[in-house]
Amino acid sequence: MAKIIAVTNQKGGVGKTTTAVNLSALLSELGQKTLLVDLDPQGNASSGLGITAGESTIYEVLMGAIPFSACIQATRWPRLSVAASDIRLAGAELELVDVERREYRLKNAIAAVRDSYDMILIDCPPSLSLLTLNALSAADSVLIPIQCEYYALEGVTSLMNTIGRVRRSLNTSLVVEGVLLTMLDGRTNLGLQVVDQVKRHFKKQVFSVTIPRSVRLSEAPSHSEPIHIYDPKSTGAVAYRQLALEILSRNDRKPLEEEPPEEKVTRKGEKATKNGGKKKKKASKKSDKA
Ligand SMILES: Nc1ncnc2c1ncn2[C@@H]1O[C@H](COP(=O)(O)OP(=O)(O)OP(=O)(O)O)[C@@H](O)[C@H]1O
Ligand SMILES: [Mg+2]
């Protein structure tokens, strides 16, 4: 059953969508069957991967018009799918206002597809709105991106209060997956001071990897590609891969191993590897020495 992580911070422009898109893409590259849910009417997570929302979106799902499976679209990359949104999603807030248990619409709908994935990431809008409450009710954990800038911690207290309230009422098992420092400019003292301040505040909850400020990360969406495809060697690609590995390790999951060397059958009918088992011999030599 998929682990559901909501990427959230009500502050705008802190790197939620960049994180949701690239983390989803790298988790899928590391072998996890991943679904990215675009829960923001801005639709940036969808468009960043070249997905056009069309007629079947999260909006129709929340309104109860279609099942969740009907809004899922495959991407060009294996193991990565998107549940898309566009500006119509903004209407859901108003239209659901009198509906009972409206905070559980996403949770109830997503249950039908949860078994089909290993990881589900939800990109939240920059508000503590009904949409965000739906994400927090449906999620197992929250990933909080914090931008390395002067007012970094502004609003984080109200976010933590909201998470606390959700835990007491809507979702008792909700935990913090981690706090992610984003857009670090390591050349400035300010950036490093913010890292220090956030680490003192959140201690072990802060991911060990920090996302650097990188022009390549801001360019990738206009090419409709995640960073590890757009520029695999860029600092952003390396950092988001490290984040994906950190999350897999925190959740006791293993990354996809590199394909083992192809086995071929020798004339005698014995199995042999392409390299004639040289690797094995080397390993045993090493262990002999030890
Ligand atoms: N590490 C980074 N380096 C450089 N630019 C970045 C980085 N992360 C994000 N950006 C850019 O900063 C802007 C805001 O990022 P993003 O859209 O991910 O934030 P957000 O929190 O999702 O915003 P919103 O609150 O509007 O949804 C975008 O133009 C994005 O390309
Ligand atoms: Mg966003």
C-alpha cells in the first residue's frame, strides 16, 4: 500500500511544486511506482511534467463525479503517473462548503488506488484551505519545504499548529516526514544562518540534504521535464536524488538495484555471467586478504 506524503507550506514560492515534481520523478526512477497528485489550482505540478489537465481532473474527483482512477495520467517516464488539476479546482472550495465530511473527500477517493502505488505525493496550494486539509487528512506524513531566506520561519508556527489540530481531529496518525531546506545560496552568510536556525528549531526532523539554488531547477518545468532528465549532473538533480534516497531509507525501502549482469548458459550447460565471473573471483580474493 502506498505511503502518502503531502508537500505543504502555506507560504508561497518556497519550492513545494519543484520538490513534489522532482522527488516523485526520482522516487519513480529509483523503482517506486509513484503517483503525483496536483492539489493546487495553479496546476504547476501537472504542467511541469507536460501533462494537460483535460476534462477528468482532481476537481471532478472531489466533486464525486468520477472515480480517482479516471483522473490519473501516465507520464513519459516509467512508474510515474500524475493526477492533474487546473484552475477549476479553485471552485471546489466553495462548492464543498456545505458538504458533510468535506475534509475527507480526497482520502475517501484515493483509497481506491492506494494499493496500486508505492508512493503518492500531494502538491499542496499555498494556503491552509480546505484543499490542504484534504491533503493532510489523506496523508501519512507531511514534507515541509522551507526556503533559505530571511523570513524562513514566518508562518511555520501556524503550519505546525494546523498539523497539530489535524492530528487531534481529522488524522490521528499524521506525522512530519521531514523539513526540507530549499533554494540555498551557500555563498551568502544569510543562507547558512537560516540553515542553522531551522536545524536548531526542528533538530532531527530536518533532512540532511539541502536543495541548492539552481537555475537548472527553475528551467526544467518549461521543458516539461524533471531535473534528472533535463540535466542529470546538475546540483539540483544530485540533491533531489539524495532526498529520494533519504526518504527511501527513512521508510525502510530499498532503491531499485542496477540490473545484474545478464546470465548466459555456457556450452556445458552451466550458468555463467557475461564477465565470466571475474567480479566474484575478485571479491573472494579480497575476503581472503581480510
Ligand atoms: N532550488 C531552486 N533553485 C532555483 N529556483 C527554484 C528552486 N526551487 C524552486 N525554484 C523556483 O522558484 C519558484 C517557486 O518554486 P515553486 O513553484 O516550486 O514553489 P511553490 O512553493 O510550489 O510555490 P506556490 O506556493 O506558488 O505553489 C519557481 O519559479 C521555481 O522554478
Ligand atoms: Mg506550487
